[in-house]
Amino acid sequence: MTRTRRPLLKLGIVLLVLAAVGVAFLDARITGTFSDKMWALPAKVYARPLELFLGAPLRPEELAYELELLGYAPARQALQPGQYARDGARFAIHARGFDFPGDSEPARRIRLTIAQDRVATLADERAAIDLMRLDPLQIGGIYPGHGEDRILLRLEEVPDTLIGGLLAVEDRRFFRHWGFSPFGMARALVSNLRSGRVVAGGSTITQQLVKNYYLTPERTISRKLTELVMAVLLELHYDKEAILESYLNEVYLGQEGPRAIHGFALAAQHYFQMPLEQLGLHQQALLVGMIKGPSLYNPLRHPQRATERRNLVLDEMVEAGVIPREAGMVARAMPLGVSRRERVRDAFPAFLDLVRRQLDEEYRQEDLTTLGLSIFTTFDPLLQRQLERSSRQVMDGLGLDAALETASVVTRVDSGEVVALLGGRQPRYAGFNRALDARRPAGSLFKPAVYLTALAESSRYTLATPLDDTHLSVALPNGTVWEPRNFDRKYHGEVLLHRALAQSHNVATARLGLDLGIERVVSTLRELGVTVDLPSVPALTLGAGEYSPLIMARMYQTIAAGGFRMPLRSIRDIVDARGEPLRRYPLAFDRTLDLRVVHLLHYALRGVVREGTGRGVYAQLPQDFDVAGKTGTTNDNRDSWFAGFSGDLLAVTWIGRDDNGSTGLTGSNGALRVWADFMAASARRPLAYRMPDGIRLHWVDAQSGLLSAEGCPGARLLPFIEGSEPVQKSPCTGSSSPVRDWFQKLFGEG
Amino acid sequence: MLDCQYLSAAQRTAALLIVACLAACSGLGEQRESPAGISTPGGEVLGSKQPDSSAGEATPRPAAPPRLDPAEGSARNTLLASAVQARTAGDSAGAIALLERAQRIDPDNAELYLELARTHLDAGNAAQARATAERGLLYCRREECAALRALIERAIRAPART
């Protein structure tokens, strides 16, 4: 065995080869990732923008709330975008502007006044405006597991003073070095040796970028070496501007719960509610100063420390000639200027949950967390606030029973847009979303399906057809016997069809459903948009099965829209990171039911709230405001339901217990009260559909249902599908003693 | 100052090694904060300040506005005019988006239903055109109703698109 000659040389060669391989590997890693797509851009979820136009229904206090949510700062004069001044019902707003799908809304100063809860005047600095939109509220985002969030910026959008300040503080030789700065390192070395510990770092912007983007935060020699090599490689491949832009996008500037604030564009939004371009010098300096320690210098938590740090940055900027001394003085005298609004992000977990489920059906998780999509939803923060208020008020009024839960869904009748959603009594906490996931029997909320099925057969059934509400017993295939009972434990004999629904008689409804055939009731429920499993048993007529408030909202949406089935929409548009429309969810519906039949059902459902189990709604609504609805109560008072609609809004409310225990409530004294409280504050249009062609009004005897005449005792006016009116006449043929009921008053007759 | 453009790879490597030593001696860079790790999901909580519904405002009551409100008419008409323009230019998606916005402003306006139905029909979507016009019948008055009925007839006769 011979001794190896020149062992050091050989070892050196081996090491060199290894180093070369290592460098090549790092080089591939850099060139493979450093591009536009290097950032994961979480999807942003927006509420509907508030439309401002002459005549827009809006209370001054609602506009103020919307502006507060949007982080507009109250000021004596609205000088900067994001400020507003209010004097009672007069507002001056400097709107921020926003790029909507399709068109963009410019930033501009507007003035508007509100009178009688409507926008009375609206103008910008030059002239009156027809309509405009405020920027939409971001209600959430869809973040990747590591929680990184950012808004991508381009170097052109960054104020020169911010870049100047950044380089003055972090890396003065940035445009002259090649990735690392021996000068800076030497300076750091001297100060570290002097103090005997690590007090300064000589990292360049390039090194910081490499460290943040590619490396883990440990401090080891090998990691530092890798950082150096990569920094040089980065400089070899890319120009200074690209590196600077990436740095400005990457830098970590704070934390909000699980969400990490990255990049200057998002930081500007996060701390100041402003786009980066609009930041003042004092705000730019604060952000630059925060790089050193985002939580140490957090302006919200440590305003004093943050101010000192900011002023230090301003001094450096003056010293480096980035800004004139006077400008530095002025900026030093400014307050921090951070926005202290209530954080609304993820404050509406139940609605976001609904949006997520729709997205998950169509998009991969990875796309949602990386592609920078903007998701424009139908969510209305003003209606949501009212829904939460009404629910809280009524639930608190029901006693100190914390286990009593509630859930509601609110939609727009005309579009099927879900505008508000309540998943439980604690609306801020993501948890069991009862609006979507509760599975409860529907009780009498299903009855309209039975009556629709009957009324569709106009030769057999009209609103005036007497139904049999006497003892009923049905032998079931499993050998048991089903005997439905009325809520009042009584039988009512012969009851006219419209009255049986208004009074919610169980026995008459069950018999009617059995006469029609359960399969036909099932098929009507399908036409109404109930797509979940339906048990084909006689008890289906009284709501047997398991349904969520959202499913009930789908069913009642079809009824409220006049017999048009439409998907409940929570998303209007999705736009990609460049602002290009990706997907629209247009209004779409199909007519599944005869308009005339639905009109008759509307009559009966209006009867529910005028003279039936839902009368309580008029304790809150004005008498002349027409609505329709249905109460629902299940066995042993386990569930209290109310579903109903005005001309513009549909709301379904449920109250019950997660353990399925008794609530002691009926639909009338539980859910109805939430519904009525909400509608009294939010509904703006009464139910006012035109009477469809082919409907005729006739006087019938309210007891027998036989044809009568105006002025006869006990006569009432009912709508009939042409030709289906009763032929048999009651003894009276008419006189003149007009007693107008709610229906005639609505028709303006008599 | 050295200019990296004119440096060979070998020179760079040498320089790197020198600098690496410097770096090692100068401490390992200052400690900067890093993003917090993943924590349990949970929303940001709104301030505990709850708006007091009784604070100063009168109990809001829904007021039935007159059927035709001239004020909201101008906003609606602006959008309607743009939508007609978009439709005639062949941009039915744009027209539909404008009409939906107009409908949110003035939801029970039969004219908007008519134009929406027309746009669907022009785009070859006869079924949606028909359903839209039929829904418009719930809001129409006089000549609007006649126009909607005529459009329904046209939609029924329109050849089915494959």
C-alpha cells in the first residue's frame, strides 16, 4: 500500500467539485423559482359593494356603519382617499375607488345627502352623479396552510421615497454591490467585536430576500454560506429592479392571528387601510422601520416604540438625502396614522363557509390559496348586522338559556342572492354552522308543497274547497298506525282549504296529501328545489325528514319568486390576479310551477300572517305592508320555524337545540319574532306581484265555500283560476254591506 | 468598486470564500422576526362593543315606496342604456352583467326583465329568455306586458340551439 501523494491537493479537488455541484444545485433552485409566480396569492373574498344612487334606500347610520367597516377615517374634511366627513345626514366621502370586474370606479370626492332614508343628492366635485359604488368590504381570504398573505405589487407602484428610505436604512450600497457587501459586513464585524455580542448584521437586501424566501431562519455558518452563494447567483441572473421588487413583496411585516402579513402593499392595507401609493412619508417610514421587528415595533401594540423607530428612519432618510430636512420635520410631527377600525376580516365565518363550499365544488384548494383570485360575493353587511341584532334581541328575550340556538338565511327574492346568514347565536365564532348543517324536521314548513300539489289540480281543488279535518288513522307497511293530531288536540270538521293552511291544521293537510298521493307531494318538493332525500311516508306532509335552514330557504325562494326555481347564489364573480374575469354566476332560473297556482298559494300564505298562525308579524310590521309566510313547529316543540317573504327579501329562521331537546316554543312565539323583527327593519318593498292572467276574483261564503255575492253575510273575496270557481250558489245573492278584509284592502276594491 | 459584470466565475468563487470568512466572523446576521407558525384557525374577533339597536334611532319601519320612483330611474336608465349598447355590440355577457346591476337597483322593473330576456334570446338562450320574460310578467303594466308576451312567443318559436 502506497501513501497517497499530495493528499491535500486531492482533498481540495474533491471539495471543489462538491462545492461546484452545490452551487449548480442552488443555481437551479433560484432560476427555477424566481418568477412572477413565486408568490402564493390567497384568494380575497369581498362583500357586495354598496351602490349609491339617487333614491337608494339608505339610512345615515347605515352609511356610517358601512364606512366604518371599510376603514374610512372620520375627518373634518375628506381630503385623502379613505376619509369622510359627516354632518348628520350629509356626507362628504373621498372614495378610494376600486377595479370591479368589467369596469372600475375611480377614486373621487363625493357629497351626498340622505333624506327620509333615501339618498336625496349625490354629486362629485364637478357634477351630479347617477350612480357609483363604494369599494367592497373584504370579508375574508382563503389562505394556504402557512398563513402567508400578500398583495402583489409592481415596483412602479412603490413611492420613490419609500424605496429611498428602505435603502437608506437596510442597504445603502444596494445598487452598487453584487449581492453582498464586504463594507457592511466589516462594519457589522467591528461593532460586534466591540460590544462582544451580535448587535448588527451586514445583510444586504439580496441576502435578506434569499434568507426569507429560500432558507430557514436558523443561524448557522453553513446556512450563512448558502445565503451568500445564493445572493450572488441571484444577482448574476436578475437585475437590481427585479430583486428589489421581490424583496418588497416578500418582506414580513406583521401578524394577524394565523395570517402573516407579507409585502408592503398588504402592509399598507393592513395598517393604514390605504393603497401603498397613497401613503404619506410618515407612514412609509413606519413600514420601513418595522422590517427590523414587526411585532417589536407594532404600531398598534407599541405606539411609543414604533414612533421612535419611525423617527429614526426619517432621520436616516434626511441624512441620506432621500427627503429634504423640512419634509422630515413635518413627518416626524405626524401621528402614526394607523387605522384602528374593528377588524372585520373573518368576522362572518358562517357566510364564508357557504362561499367556501361553493368554491370547493369548482376549484382546487391550491388554486384558491395561490392564484390571487378575487371573489365577489352577495354578502350585505348591513342586512347581516340587522339579522344579528334581531336574533340577539329576540333570543335574549327568550330567557337565559344559552343552549337555545338559532340560525337564519336571508336572500333576495328577485335574484336568489344570499345576503345574510347566521349559523348560531355566536356569529363571530366559526363552529357548527346550523344554517347549513343542522338537520331538522321541517314541520309545517312543508305544508305549502301539499297545497300547491292540490291547487295545481284546479278541477278538484280551489282555495274554497272544504277539507276534512276529522280523525285520521293510517296503517303503515311496518304494521304501526299513524294518527296525526292538530296542535290544539282538536278536530275542526270541514275547513276551507285556504283556512286549513292559514291555521296550519295537521289532520286536514295529511288527509289532503294522502288523497293526492305522497309521490306527487315529493315531486312538488323537487320542483320547489328540495334536492335532498325525502322519505316517502305519510308524515312527509307534516315535514318528516332532515332539512337545514338553507334547504328551506331554497324551497321558499321558489315560492317567493312566484314559482321560478333559482339557485341560491353566494358568489357573483370571480376575477383572476390580473383582473380578468374568470367566472360569472349570472342570474338563472326556470319556471317549474304554474304562475296562477303560485298566486293562489301566495293568497293562502298571506292569510297565514293576516288571520292564521303567523298573525304575530303584524305586531312589528305596518298593517299595509304585505308579506307572506308560514310557521313551523315540530313534535314536542323541538323546532320553531318561520319562513316568509316580502317583495324584496326572503328569510328563513330556525330556533332549536343541538341536542334535539324541547324548546317550549312554537313557530309563532319563537322564530316568527326573529323574522318579524328583522323584516320590520330591513324589508323595503311589500309583496306586490301583478295578478297573473287567468285569475278571477269571486265572492264565496267563508263557511261553505259556495258561490256568494258582495254584501252577503259571511262572504269573502277569493282568487280562482278561471273556470274553477264554485258553481253551486249560497242562498244570498247580494246586498250592500261592504266589510273589507285585508285582501280587498290590498286590491283597493270596495 | 468592483463591477460584477466583468468578473469571472473563478474570481467570484474566490471572493465568495473571503467574504464567507468575513461573514462568519461578523456574527451570523442579526436576528429578525419570522412569521408565526401555523396556529389554529379562528376568525379575528370584532370588538366586544355591540351596536345598541335602541340607541337614539326610531324603530325603523319599512316604508312602501311609490311604484315608480323617478329618482332611482336615472341610475337604472343609465345602466339600461349601456346594456342595450353592449347587446347591440354583441357583448351579451357584458349586457347581462349591467342589467343585473340595474335589477339590484330597481328589482321590480318589467322593462329590465324585457331587456334581459331580449339579451338572452340574442345570445341564443331561448329557454332563459322565456323564463325571464315570464318572470317579468309578474311586474309588468299594460304595454310592457304585451311586449313580454310577444317575446315569450318569439322564444318559443326560436330554434333550439344544440
